[in-house]
Amino acid sequence: MDSKKRKRLEAAGWTFGNAEDFLGMSPEEAAYLEVKLTLAREVEAQRKKAGLSQSDLAAKLKTRQPNIARIEKAQQGVSIDALFKTLLALGLTPRKIAAVL
């Protein structure tokens, strides 16, 4: 957004911030969420790079396709453990996972 538009909106009473401010997240909570989102994006990227569908990956992990969809979107209830296990199943090493972060 250009500065003129921002100034005009602020003059009209609008305020600007980020999702962390809006949701009242602590810096730690925001960092945790960013880690989850980064890992989830990497799951999807690695799955596609391997030429696997969500169903293929689900079969490899002995789970169901909807669970893979939830993992790739880092939905509530998806643990960091699940994200790590999925990336490991896709062939990433701990060192490669750390490089993603």
C-alpha cells in the first residue's frame, strides 16, 4: 500500500498492524505459528516435488488423505511432531529440515 493511501485511511480512523497484534499473540506464539506454517508449506512442496498425491502420501504414512490436507494447512490440532514425521517420511534429513527453518 502506498503511503498516500495509508495516510488517507489513517485520517479516516483506520489503524494498521499485523496478525499478531490483531490476535493478541506474544512474540513466542507468533514465532511458533511461523515455524508451523513454514513446515507445513515444506510438506506440500516436498510432496509435490516427489510427484505424490495427498492420497499417496497418506498411504505411505498409514493415514488418510484428509489428515495430509490438514497437515499441509497446519490446521489447529496438527502438531509439530506430525509435521516433522511427515517431512522425514518424504526423505528430508534433520539437517535439511533445520535449513528450512
